[in-house]
Amino acid sequence: MEKKIFPQRLYGLWLLSLVASAVIALRLADIQVIRHNYYKEQSERNRTQTIFQAAPRGRIITAEGTAVAQSAPSFNLYFFPGKNNSQEDYIQTLAREISAVIKEPQEDILAKLKRAVKSGKASVIEENLASSYVLPLAELQVHYNGIYLMEESKRTYPYDTFASHLIGYLGSMEGRAWRDRDQSLDYRLDSKIGRFGIEKKFEKYLKGTDGGLYLEVDHRSRLKSIIEDKKWQPGADIYLTLNFKLQRAAEEGLKNSVTGRGAAVALNPKTGAVLALATAPGFDPNIFVPYGHEETEKDRKEIKEFNLAVQGVYPPASTFKIITAMAANEAGKLDTERYVFCNGLYDAGSRVFKCWSKHGNVNFWSAMAGSCDVYFYGLSNYIGPAVIEKMQRQFMFGLPTGIDIAGERSGNLFGPTRRAKNKTYWFIGDTLNLSIGQGELLATPVKMAQFAAALANRGKVLRPYYIDKIVSSSGAVLFKGEQEVLNEVKVKPQTWDIIFKALKGVVDNGTGRAAKISGLDVYAKTGTAQNPHGRDHAWMIAFAGRNGQEPDIAVAVFVENGLSGAGVAGPIVRAMLRAFYNIEDEKAAQKETGVDEGTSRLRGARGGAAVSAETQLALKLAREALAAEKEHAGE
């Protein structure tokens, strides 16, 4: 019996040995063949250390070639401990020399040097050093063994707040950003990435390929030698459709307005290209990528990311009278020469509606020029709300423009069909409010610019776009922006002729005279949006071309709580048009606005600066509007 048991045990041991040998063989095959490259890389990592150099991000450039976001050199100071530079007296002297250059406490630098010596690893002593420190530190590098000044790339925005809500800013790679990162790009936990605006939207194009120093280390990770200094590869450049001077004029106009809050958008009415997109107040994206000695945490917390140009929704007010007029003409019910008497009131039966002024006898032309509410109350009551709603649908009110900016709001279409779908009543007061762009009708500034552009080109509703092209560092065009027609407004040619004539009259003889400029055909409509929560908001939409030529630019300006479209939004439109057409003659501007040279030299309240003709005109028109009606500011 015992003889049988022994062979069975021997057989079991043999089988166990066979299985173990198979496992070892498979493991060797895995290491030597199947995952050879992986383990080779791990082995390399055990004997190498990499100090990465952030690659320059691609530039963001305006239509004229001005770089509004670019990369500037930044420097990090490293210490490589070794046998000849780790003595106490040596690092004491080195700490004293470095402290004298970068104006940091000697004790802090010494502590960093000691930690580096203790670890035996290449360590950073100071990051994001300004370029003024480069020369003296380079001299120290010559005389002291072990310190190394490495150039990196830091994002800069040379024009500070320029188009800040469009361009955006950078932030650290952390938390969710790390989890959601593009695995095809060489990110690290300390990488800077786009966190807002174009910087975020086009991160994959702007991000370059990082370089770095590849160091050989021993089994204790102590530095032995520098293996390779690998050069970075810069990111792709983004060319915007923005006009630099026009954008600056828009931002300055909003900043210096009565509230300093608002938005201004300008489009090319032939293509839909964005010529300007400004939101006020803006912010300086430089505070998100400071040098080591700068304190910007407080400023960062005060940043308002809300992009009023695409996210703010407000009643378009009297700018919407254009829609009412077009609807009436298409219905065959617009008699441009018929006179109506405006005594400042319109009796709707159950309620009396006010006009902002007493205009007396007005026909269509003078009603548009003077923005008479009473005239349009009567016109809308005559034609009915359905045709007005139909016309606003043609211009795609209540829908987003399609501009490629995150968070764009659609606004709200207002009309009896919408009410019927919601099974609620429509009243005569709704019709009257609709006719002058009040009530539940809401639109963003970019929507109103799209509307102005559609008027300028006689019917093409275009998708706004702001990227002209994206070009790689090798010169290859990776992306190209193009015109896209979203809808075509179908109306009679006569309707366009009437609207062009009426809007020209607004500028030549009416509430839009602030936008009148010699040498240009300017067409505009002002508006003052009622605000139940405070002071009314100011609007002006406009388009213009050189005398006798087709319009080249369409503009919408909105000033939150601005009170007067004529007195507040109008001068901003004017400044934008002058910038776009390079009209610099200040004397001509004074003549057109009725402000003489002596008046323009009056000292202002802000730091005693000279008051410009544009500002004088704004104040003059605002005073007129306020005097006209206390409850409802002038159009």
C-alpha cells in the first residue's frame, strides 16, 4: 500500500513543478516579448529623470496681425546636487548670491538647497522668474557649479483686458480637468491649460509639445549626467476676424459709459465674421499666469465670467419697430404718408399706454426718426400681432445665433402663437408691447448684431464666426472659418427700400444723429428697454458703408441701465464706426456733433482729463432725453 502512495506523491510534485515552470515561462515571455517595450520604458525611468519645459502656446492674432495672446520667456532656476557642490559652506554662499539677485529671503533659498542635497535630485529653487533676473543669474551659472537656468514659456496678454471674455484665460491642470484631459496631449499635473474662452475651446490646437532636460541618475535617483536637452514644439496660431481698432473702440466706449456695463458686437454683414465682441466690465487674463513674486489670488476671485454679449437677454425695445414696420408693409397696410397725432398717450380701452414724448403730427418717416411709440401702437393694432410674430420668426428671434461660444442664450420669441401653445390668453396690451419690442420679447446683443447684419445685406441671416483660420507651426492650415447662411428673409424689394430710407432718416434727422459721420451712409435705430428692477437699458443697432456703397459693418451696442439709447449707446456706435473706417479728424467730429474746440477741452471729473467730443455729445443727448420724460427715458 505504501509503495502505491509514494509514486502518487512523486507524480503530484512533478505536476506541481511543471505548472510552476509554465507560470515562470509565461512570465518571462510577458517580460521579454509581450510587454518588452513597457518594461524597457520602466527601466529607463528608473535610471532617468526629466525636467519638462512647457512649450509656447500658439498665438491668438487679430485680423490685422496684432498678437493679443502670445508666449513670453519665463525662467526656472534649478540646482543639481553633486559631490563638488553639496558642502555646507558652498550652499551657504550660493544661497546668499541667489538671494541678492532675486530678492528672496536667503533662509528660504538655503532651505531649498539643503532639501535638494538631502534628496540628491535635481530640484527647482525658484519658478517663473522675470526676464530682468536672467543676466545676473546666467553669470552665477558660470561661476557656481550645479545651478541651471531653464527657459520656459509663459502666456501673456499684452493688451490686458482686450476681448477678454472671448479670448479667455489659462488655469492649472487639476481635479476634473486632469480626469477629462485629452490623452493624446502631453499633460502633467502642473500643466497650464485653457479654462475659459478660446483658450479652452481650442486647447488642442494651441497646446504645443513640451521639451525638457533628460537626466541620468543612479539607483538612488542621484544625478549623474545630462543625457539630452529636447526642444519644444510650439502650438498652432489662431487668427481671429476681430478688427483691433474697432474692438478697442468698443471696449473704451463701454468702459466710459454711464454705468461701465454692457456689450458691443460688430459683424461683417457680407460674411457674418465678428469684427468686434466686447463685454464690460472686462478682466485681465494675465492674473491667471503670474510670475512667482506676484499676488493675484484676490483679483482672480473677482473675475466675472458672465459674457453679457452672448448670455445677457433683454427686451430689444424700439429697435424692434423695424420688424413691426416690415410686417405692416408686407401685409399691404403701411401707408408711409398717413399722419397720426401723438399727444404722448394711446388709449387701448382698458389701459392708457404712454409715449416717451409728445410728437404731435407724425407720419411713418417722422415716427421712425423720432421713435414715436403712439404711431406704432396704432400700426400694430391695425395689422394684428400674428404678422409681427411671423416677421420676427424670419429673422430667427428666439433662437441662438449659432456663434461658437459656450453658454449662448436664445432669448425669447414673443407672439400669439407661443401663447396659444401654452394655452394662455393674448391681450391687446401684448400687441402694443410687442410692436415696440417690450413685454416678453428678449434678445442678446449678439442676436441684435445678427439682426442688424441681416438688414444690411437685405435678408441673409448669417451665423457669426470669429475664427478666420488656424495655422500650425509648420504653416499648414488646420481650420478655416466660412460664411454660413441660416435663413433668408423673404420680403418685397420695396420693403427693404423703405427700411433703409427710414433708418437713414433716424441718423440724419432723428434719435440716431449721434452716429452721423461725414463720408458714410449710416443707418440706425435706437431703443430704451424698460426695466422693472431699476434704470432702463440703452440700445442702438446700426449698419454703415461709405457713401453710395454697400454696408461693410453692422453693429449692436447695449449699455445696461444706460437709460438713453440716443445719448449713451449712440456715441459708442459712432466711435466704433470712426475706428473701423479710420476717421481720425477730430475737428470734423466736433463740427458734426456741434461741439466746438473750446468745449472739447473742458476738464472732466475723472482725473481732470480733457472731455472728448464723443463724451460731450453723450452728455448733451442724455440731458435732452432725461428732460423729455422722467418716467421713460428718450429713445
